[in-house]
Amino acid sequence: MKIDHFELFKVPPRWLFLKVVTDDGVTGWGEPVIEGRAETVAAAVREAETLLKGHPANRIEDAFQMLYRGGFYRGGPILTSAISGIEQALWDIRGKVLDLPVCELLGGPVRDRIRVYCWIGGDRPDDVASAALEKKAQGYSAVKMNGTSELDYLDSYAKIDAAVGRVAAIREACGKDFDIAVDFHGRVHQAMARILMKELEPYRLMFVEEPVLIENFELFKELRGHTATPIATGERNFTRWGFKEIIGSGCVDVIQPDLCHAGGIFEVRKIAAMAECHDIAVAPHCPLGPIALAASLQLDWCTPNAVIQEQSLGIHYNAGADLLDYLADRTVFEYRQGFVYRNDAPGLGISVDEEKVREAARIGHDWKNPVWRTADGTIAEW
């Protein structure tokens, strides 16, 4: 059984789906995309197709090695996102051929469910207490929110007070047993990050995410000394080589590889095993579509240090389509009381509604993240 051809579908709200077809008609699905760079990743996928046509579909690791190492220049979000979607699709094919879920091919499940969290508040967080209460009423026990809007290198304490006030409102509304994660999103520079992390410490956060830009990783050690709150990062790191320094640093408590960016299912399983050796938890980043979530869950099922799963149901980015809209069976993820439950369906465990995907691809999208500026007109981190 060999790879015959690829099909790509750019679908709302901001996703890119890949269908890989073998010469005997077996199909697999993946989600190769960088948010805001769908066309660029699509070009990389098409380049990869020329290399993989006729390649045995079961030689997944060999395909990864060829695409990653065979082109001399390697790494970076575009290449590894293209590889990730292709790799997901090949695992989907392998599982379907063997009539087994992917997790069974990676050592078997270690759990039958995993907790999920919901996003609240939007890019510029607002009205978060009522949103958190709504999620709690739906059975969820954890939410994540952006900490702030744009911040300058030195900025107003009023913005710090507003950020702390939002967290305090959630804690008061939802109680001590409700988990809150705050994403600094790389928007906060080191001086303000030290202040904000210290001010948030009394609210016992589940974690602070990307307290500063990962390019400034040397600052994580300093920030680690300013708070006992767990620190999370990793959505902008790619392959095990991109996680090597983070995992060995002693500065991070939770890594967040994205299975659509970091190299795919098996690559993230390797990253998770590295993290386990350093007593670090895994919480896969996943603000994307249903194929991305299905791949993440196959990783979660067979990974003992996976602790909670991000998912995009109702996220503020999902205008025009939501997480379940492209699935033939919208109940497949079985959300109950803040958990998603494992099923034994083969491959990635989902059935894509191809007719709906083709219809949506005729609409397409041109999603781009907003460009923010500070008060003096300087570009700010989004």
C-alpha cells in the first residue's frame, strides 16, 4: 500500500485539512496549518507530496525523517506544520488498515478519559466571570483566558490591576476548586511579567502560559524564581530538538506542544517521553479543528504525563464554523462533566464529513491574526 495523492481543503474559520489517499483507496486525514499562514503551509504540503508519491504508507517514521532531514534546511513552523498534518494522516491510514485506534499502535491506552478546558474572554479579555460560571454550569472544571491585551515594556499598573481583577472575579464566582489558567501569550515583557505573576500568585492558578516570548527563554529561569505558580510553554516550539533546552532547564512545569506544528503524533509522543524523564507534565496546545483535536487525544490516551487537553469548542476564533461542524458524528468526543472520553474507533477515531468539507472549501478563508500597536504606534505582540 503506497501513497497515491493528497487533497487540501482550506475551510472556515481558519483551518487547513489534508486528505491522503493510497493506491488501494484507503484515506487518512490530517490538519497541517499555521494560523494565518494556511496558504504557505499548503505550498509546503504540495512540495512534500512530490517526494512521498509512491512511498509505502506504513513507513511513517521514514516519511518524517525524509521530510525533516532530507532537504538540508530543516525545522521552523512552516515545514514542521506540513509534516505534522501528513504524519497525522498516515497514522489515520495505518489505524484504519489495522482496525485499531492510533493509541493502540503507540503502546496502548493509559487512561479512558482526560480533562479538557475551555477558552473564555477573547483576545482582549472581558466579562470573564460570567463566562466562567457558564462553563462551570456546563460541567467544565477549568478555563483559560488571555491575561491582558497589548502591553508595552513598561506599562500602567492599571492594566496589572485590571488583569488581577478579572482573575479574582472568576475565583470569587467559581470557587476554590475551579481551575484557572492565564495565557500571557508572549505579550508581556519581563518587567511587567514579574509584577503580574507575583500579583496573581494568591489566586492559585493552574498555570501561567508563555509568560514571556519563547525567544527570550533565558528569562524563564528568572521568572521561575519569582513565583510558585506552574509555568507552561511550548506552542511555538517544533520537534524534539526545539524542546530539548526547555525540558532540561528546570524552568517549566508544563509543556504544550501542538500536534499540528511540532511534528505530529509520534514526534510529540517522543517529546512527552523526554518531559516525563524530567517530571514535566504535558498539556497539548490545540485551538484548531477536529482533526487536530483527534490527533491530540490519541496522544493523550497513551501518554501518562498528559494532564489536560485544550480544545476549541466555542473559542473566539471560531466564527463561521466550530469544532464539531465537519464531523459525521458530532458526539464522537463525548464531552461529559469536563472530560472527553476515549473511543475505540480506528485511526484518529473520527469520521470526517467530506461532503461538508468540500462545500466549505469552496468558501475558504483568509484568516489573519490582528496587528496590534501600543499607544505610541509601535508594533505590539498579539
